[in-house]
Amino acid sequence: MPDANTTSPPAQFDAIVIGAGFAGLYQLHCLRDRLGLKVRVLEAADGIGGTWYWNRYPGARCDSESHSYCYSFSDELIRDWEWSERYPEHPEIRRYLNFVADRFDLKRDIQLGTRVAGASFDEGASRWTVRTEAGETFSAQFLITAVGCLSSANVPKIPGLEDFEGDWYHTGEWPHEGVDFAGRRVGQIGTGSTGIQAAPVIAAQAAHLTVFQRTANYSVPAHNAPLTPEFKAKVKAGFADIKRTMHSTTNGHPFVIEEQSVFDVTPEEREAIYERAWAKGGLQFRANFRDITTDMAANATAAEFIKAKIRAIVKDPATAAKLSEIDHPYAAKRPPIDSFYFETFNRENVTLEDIRADPIDRITPTGIRLQSGKEIPLDILVFATGFDAMTGPFLRMDISGRDGLTLAEAWEAGPRSYLGLNVKGFPNLFTITGPGSPSVLCNMPVPIEQHAEWIAGCIAHMRQHGIATIEATEEATESWSAEVNAAAEATLLPQASSSWYLGANVPGKPRVFMPYAGGMAKYRGICDEVAAEGYRGFELGRATVAA
Ligand code: NA7
């Protein structure tokens, strides 16, 4: 850190945005180009892309279909960008985000290679001071976090990692030059969406792959394929309708959730519907009946169908049993989609270790030892172990609000917010897709665009009415927390007790159901009402701000 006496005064901005992924880019455009604000985006990475800058592991692609995994605010972008595959792979998403940034001339206001260390609110001036790890400071009336929900890698503290003589990697911090698996014995820990994408690709290159599975998981085929010219033309011509669908559904995807119940049809009809859905593939598997995600008996029909598919695909009965004995309802954890994941276990060079039955004792210099004493020799270890989700990216920064209250203190018992957009005690801090927002339960660009536009609308309102500060009230925070809990309880989501939605994947993390499960369409309506009622639930500080 530079000496306090030699530190230059903070650079002055109207708004500082942290993060240059989908959220940060659009927030910059909204604030700079529509409101005329002076904005600086601070980004830790050496390039834009957010999640997709870091997640370059083998097989990394989005589970949302490409024609919906994009911004919808600009007809020009829809007209001029063309996706190549049903699900976009990570380099294509980065190319897309660079295309957007260039089209709107965003890069001149993005400062790369700049990791924010902390930020504090100056009550006298009603401004935030933001500090970077390099010792730079910035001052702004508004601080907007666009830090993503899954950007803080979770490397479990397994004893012995420091002594491992091979190479190890976390999927969310993958080396840009890639990893050469040829001729190597690879161990992969984790069978979430990431592990399920990575295993088939690693297995095709490595001498041997051992997958360490703690919790068996469902997966439905992605059926990824190049997009046909007809499909591309249909999307461009019909994007207004696609957008309407995305904005009217619970999860922001471009498909509707069927009205019918699992029990409105005969078992034979149901089986036929599931077969068609399996053949079509993708996240819409859960949209075939309205009650798959809310009713245990309905869910069990989908769960049993998928378990039977796993047993049919995997030839070795013992391996098939380990993969299909799943302890939670289908889609109660984030449902993965895959490209030949279960088929991978039919390869000669792939082994499954059930570490629920025989847990990892330690990592040794040459591999992994299980509690039974079994040793698995490894050259490379891949941690597909997920993220300190939603709160992790915030709490690794030192953020303090009114009266020096830190965010870590405010969230000691788990995150609380109003609408997932602001935290009491932290005036003028806006948290795009923060805990308490629909975020990770949705096709992310949809909540991101809604949040960025709502925040811009709020700031415009404040400027027009001479309002210096906005801060959630305790009452609104309390009632939103109750609403988030009630929304989760109305679904089967809390039934997956080890899910990262609950913070259960990180030892010691408070168990609070973090995303709002009431649906994106309902959430949008609530946010619009709050704004229309003069920002109900927020305290507005009417003192004028010194420019
Ligand atoms: P997830 O979904 O959190 O999956 C992580 C996986 O790693 C999961 O199978 C975990 O098992 C496993 N894990 C985590 N810690 C350990 C330890 N200590 N020992 C053994 N196994 C462990 O992360 P992903 O990266 O796959 O997906 C994150 C999201 O990215 C995804 O949902 C999409 O939204 C995109 P567990 O189930 O906890 O027993």
C-alpha cells in the first residue's frame, strides 16, 4: 500500500461498478449512455467476461440455450450477432461480450487488472470510497456490485493438498493455456453441473479418469448441436416473442412451463412425455409438468424416469447403482445437462469412486487415499467443487456501511437484503443479482438486465428529485427475508440439504436459502410496484449532494 501521505486523492465518479461480466457491461451502458453519468468499471481480470473469463475448464459451456443467453435490450445486437451452437461454449460467450463492449464503446470506462479490496461509506459526504488491492482509491455516490454469484472458487480443505506432487486445478480458475491430460492419471472431485460437463472431455484425453462422487446427481442430455440456418433465421425474425416468453416465465428461459399436472395424464402418457423431453434434452425437462418442482409425488415420477435412464445407459450394474442412488428430488439442486456424462462410465479408462461410502482420508504426494486405505495414484487433480456462491464474492471484499458496520457483520447469520438489491446499513450500494434476488434460479441475462435497468431507473429518480441516499428499511428487509423463505418453502428446493443454494457446500457457512424462488416474472412486478410507489421500503435521504 502506498504511504498515506503520498496517496493521491480518490478519483471522482458518479458510480463505481465492480465487475465486467454480463451485469457490469450493461450497467455501464445504462448509467453512462442513458443517464450521462461518469462511471468507472473495476475488473479484477485482465479481460472482460466475468464468469466466462475464469471458467475455461474442458467442456465449459452455458446450460441456457444460446438464443436466450444474450442481452435482449438492443434489436441491433440481436440482428448482428450469430450464435453457432445450441449451447454456447465459453470462448464464444467471451467473443459475444467483447462484441457488445466494442459495439457500445464500453472498454474505455473499464479498468482491467484491478481487484477491489474494500469500500466504505462516508456518511458526511454520502459517498463511497472504493479501495483496490494496488492502493488506488475512487470516490462515487453509487457503488454497484456486478460481481456474479459463482465467482469465488471453493477448494475444499482436504488434508495433504499442499504435499501433492502432481498438478491441481479448480475448474473456475482454469489456466488459459489449457491443461494437457494426455497420458496422465486424472482425479476429478465433484459431480455438479461443472463436473458433469468436464468428465467426458477429460476422459477422452486422459490415460485414466477417476471421478470422486460424494452425491449422485441427475442429468438430462443437452443434445448440443450446431444451429441450423433455419433456426437462426427464426430466432431473428421472432425474437420479440421469445423475449416475451422469457419475461413471462419463472426462470427466464425461452420455454413455457406446462399447465398440466403429472397426475392429469395416464402413466403411459407421462412416460411418452418424458421420453420426448429426454430426446429433446435441456433444462426444459422440468417444464413438462407444472408440479415437478413443487410436489414430491410429482417429482418422483421425473426422478424415477431419469434414474431408470442412468441404469439403462451405464453397463456395470455396481457403477449404475452408485450413479442412480440419488438422495434428493430432481431439480432441488441446480439440474445439470450433459453431453454423454453417464456414457463416460462405460469407458475402460474411467472409474467412479463413491466417497460417500468410502470418504477421502487425505491427499498424498502421489494421489488420494480413501478411509478404507485404498490408494488411487494420480498425476492431476481437478476440483469441480463449485463456489462459495452468492455471498462469497461480496465477503471477500471488505465493505463497510453506516457506523462502520461491515457486510460480514450484517450477514453473520446469513445474507439479508431488500429485493436482493440493497442491504440495510449500506446506502447507495446496489447489488446486481445479490442474495435475495431470483438470479441463479434463472437464465442469468434476464435478471441481470432487469436489475441494471431498475437500478438506472432508481438513480434517475434520485437525481430528478434531489435525493442523496437510498437505503432499505429494517421493516422491508424483514418482510423480504420472510418472502424469500416462503417462496423457497413453496418449492422442493430446500429438500436438497447439501445444496449451494443453501450455502451447505461451504463448511461453517450459515444455512439460509439465498435466491428468491418466487419467479422472475413475479419479482419484476414487485420491483416495478416498489418503484411506482416512490421506492416503497426504502428510506430516501433528501439532502442535496455536493457535486
Ligand atoms: P456445485 O454444483 O456446487 O457442485 C460441486 C460438486 O463438488 C458437488 O458434486 C459436490 O458434492 C462436490 N464437492 C464439494 N465439496 C466437496 C468435498 N469437500 N468433497 C467431495 N466433493 C465435494 O458446483 P458446480 O461448479 O458443478 O456448479 C455450479 C454452478 O455453475 C451450476 O449449478 C450452474 O449454475 C453453473 P456435494 O453435492 O456437495 O456432495
